[in-house]
Amino acid sequence: MTDRRTLIRALALAALAFPALASAQPAAPRVAALSLVGDRLLVVGSQMSTGSRLDRNAREVVALPDDGLDIAAAREAERAAKAIRPGLDIVPIRSRDPAVRSLHDEVVAGNRRLRDLAERVAPTLAPQGITHLLVLTRHRGEARIRVTDGAIGIGRLEGLGFYVDRWSRLRTADAGGSSGLGFLAPFAYFRASLVDLRTLAVLGEEVSALAEALLTVETGQGVHPWDTLTAAEKTAALERYTARGLEAALPALLAKLPAGR
């Protein structure tokens, strides 16, 4: 009789303990997607040079009047992430906090850590149940502009922008072999990072450095490479290269997220 009572008591305790064990399972992650790369454009003008890899390019930073490119990038991150992991709870967000933008500049320059930037935005995201931050920051790297037979370019690129070359003669890969003097190359150089906002640990980083030359077709009227695309086409090109970079970067980053319930 005593053994029976002991067994019943043990089963009752196990039943009571089960909900507690179930609740100890980690909650599904909730991710905020934030882009900080689209507040400015870098326009790089290639200069004629012989036998030198020194960066003597003309560089102009153009501040943008709105955050349209950042909004588009955050939404694209949401779309691409859900294509990879359909059940993921991910929301695109924006930041107009000047302190966040300033911290971003310091992170890109190497003077501050990404952890510092995440720490700034965490208090506003925690009440919304956000557990992780997917953030796009500018990446600075060597110009590697894809052309038909390889890659060209001198100097360094950063963030979103355009490389303008008025001197290089390129030829298309089609049967006719059209050629042109000069080219316009949209580029998207950014770093995608995943941060656990509860610990501020950086779980992973992936770099995207995409640039591609668009041939300037000679018409006999001296077309400037900058005029190869309209304003709307330039915006669409930047969004397209950002999307391609995200599609390449996200699989490795999302693999670092906990599965959750």
C-alpha cells in the first residue's frame, strides 16, 4: 500500500513539473531588420592613371533627403528572411535618431563597436518583444567592379553609390560585340550583422560587396556615363544590388537564430 501511495505521489509531482519544463523552452525569436546604409550615396569618379593602384579618385558624398533606400532595404530583408525561414517573426524598422547615425559612422570608421550601436537601440525594441537585431551597416572595401571578362576598379568603395569611369573602353559579350567608352557602376557595399539584444552579443556578420559596370553605348553625341540611367533607374539599381547582397548573406545569419517554440 505504501509503495502504491509513493508511486501516485511521484506521478502527481511529475505532472506538476511538466508545465514548468515546457515553459523553460526558449521562446521563438523576434527579429527587427534595420538598415543604416541608405542615408547617403558615395559617387566615385575614376581618374586616368598609369601603373598605379593609389586611390586618386574624386569622391563625393551625397546626403539623401529621406530614408527611402533604408526602408526598402529593411523590407527586402524581411522578404528574403521569410523566403528562407517562412515562420520567422521579423519586422522592418527605421531609425531617425541622430545618435544612432553618429554611432554608425563611428562603427564604420572602427572607433566604436557594433555592440555600442545595438545598446543604443535595444531599449526601444525590448518592449516590443524584439530579441534580435538584423542591422545593415556600410562596408568599406576595394573596388571590384564586375565586367564581361573579370573585374576592374581602383580605390575603395563604401555603402551605396556609383562608380563613374569615363576612360575605360568595354565591350559587351553579345555576338555583335558592342563597345563603349566609359561606364557607370552601381554598387552596394554593406555588412549584415545579427545581434542578440538580450546579451548584445554579435552572433554573426556577412559582407556584401557587389558592383557591376553598365556599358555606356556610344551614340556620337558624347553621352556621359552618369546619364546611362535615369534617376528612377539609379534607385532601382541600388535596391536590386542590395537585395542580391541580402539573399546571399541571410542564410548563414539566420542559421544562428535559435529555433524556439
